[in-house]
Amino acid sequence: MRHRKKLNHLGRTSSHRKAMLANMASSLILHKRITTTVAKAKALRIYVEPLITKSKDDSTHSRRMVFGYLKNKYAVSELFREVSPKVADRPGGYTRILRTGNRLGDNAEMCIIELVDYNENMLEAQKDKKTTAKRSRRGRRGKGTASAAATTGDAKKAGTDKEAAAENVTEETPAAEEKKKEAPVAEEKKEEAPVAEEKKEEAPAAEEKKKEAPAAEEKKEEAPAAAEKKSKSEDEEKPSDEKKS
């Protein structure tokens, strides 16, 4: 029964308990994270958070008050120089308890207690959640404006896309005209190609003509020889006719 029992004694005397909590608080401030049992972590949170609140007022009095609890000058200087500027805008709740399971020896429930502003991974995750929540939230009154803004944004995008397409078309038209200009040149080249082939075909014909030319000359030379033979034959026939007469 825990009637009128506000504080967990943790199975220790008052002096032992205070010394243990002072040591744990100093370790938490210096290392920003420690592993302990859940019961000790809850007691430590009640012990250290008022000291962090006092560190927001950097004065000699507050330093002496905190040193009376921590008994460690290095932890005090770390608290006032490094930790207090980070927690200046936070109104309490400076620590976080993360449960890690049970201990093997006595099955005690274990956890990690850490300073909230020094866990960078969780801070980034919280920022991402906030940005997504801001983007996804829509009020009833803002539906019309949001839809109008969306339509205007779509219209602007469509206009920009059309302008870009028109620019692309205008840029492509000179290239198309150049291609059209090049097409007749290609056709002329194609027409010239058969002419060249015809010339190639005519070249063998000319060679044949050259070959035939010597044959014609031989025929011309044979013609006078044939005429002489004919005349000789006629001369020979005439005396025989005269003899007959």
C-alpha cells in the first residue's frame, strides 16, 4: 500500500537516494542520454527538470542553487552553456523515456532517458510530420479557394505547356523547311544517277563503233580488189568471144 507516499524511495535511504539522483542527473546533462530502469528514470525526471528550468536564468544565484543539487561543476557549466540555449523556447518536458524491454538478471523494466532537444532523428521526423500535416489539412471554407487555386495552377501549367509546344513547333519548322529544300536536291541527284548510268552504257557502244570502224575500212579496201577482178575477168572473156566470131 502506498498511502500518502508521494516519492519512490527506490529501496534506499534519503542520503543514498539523493547522491544517486545527483550522479544520474550529472551524467544525463553531460552525455544527453543514459540507460537505467523505468523507476529510476521517473524519479530522475522529477529531480532534473526543475534544475533545467532554473538554468534558463543564467545568474550567480541560479548557478549556486543548481550546484547544490548536482555537486558537479562541469555538469553545471554544461547545463548553463549548452543545454539552456537549446531548451529556452520549450516550456517544460525536457526529457523523454524510451522503454527498451526487461533486464535478463532480475527482469527489471529498462529504458533510455534522454534530453528531447538532442535526438536529431526524432526532431527531423517531427518536422516532416508537421509539414505533411500542414499540406494535407483543408478547411471547409477553403475548399472553393483551394479548388480555384488548383484550377488556376492547372490552367497556368497548361498555358506554359502550350507555349513550350508552340516554341518547339516554331523551332522545328525551319528544320523542316531545310529538309524540304534538301529533298529536291536529293531528287536531282537521283535523276543525275540514271544519266550517269546511260553514259556508262554509251561508253561500251562507242567502243564497239571504234571496233567496227577498222572492219569498214577493210571492206573499203576489199571493194577495189573486187573491181579489179571483175575487170580482169571481162578482159579475158572478150578475146574468147572474138575468136568465136
